[in-house]
Amino acid sequence: MRGDPAAKGSEMAEKSKILTRADLTKRQLQILRKMRDEDEELVYEGRCCYVGLERTSSATVTALLRACALRADQFNKGKVERYTINETGREILSEGGY
């Protein structure tokens, strides 16, 4: 046999776990706060990512997308992608009184 089916099930459950504020880095939380407090959108073009005039890494954007904290703008065209904070992102911030 290839492995314990129960172990596989618990492994899959761990992978699908909903992320919380504790799972995000300080920088990721800073970006979410800026987007919420200043009503900014995140602009992602190639490897350049900006929230307002502040640059951030594509890894930060990827992490926030994996946390389901951002919503893609419906008007994304070409190489430029725009994201706004969604209710999940706001809920993540409200967990710790941010």
C-alpha cells in the first residue's frame, strides 16, 4: 500500500485551511491596512507591484491572493492587473483590531 488514507485526508485538510491574521507577515498586513485605510488599489504589472506610490513585492501579492484577501478588478486588461481589498481581507484585519 502507498500510505495511510487517514493521513492523506488530514494532510489535504491542512492544505485547505483558511488563513488568518496570524498566518500573514507584518508586511502583508501593512499592505492590507493601507488598502483599507487609504482606499487604495493594488496595481500589478509584470514584476512591479504598487499600492498607491508604495512598491511591494510580487510575493506579497501572491500571499494575499492565496489568503483570498484581494478581489480582482473586473476591468483588468493586458499586462496590468488591479486588485482591491475584499471582505475577507477586512475580516483578517479586524481579527486583531487592526
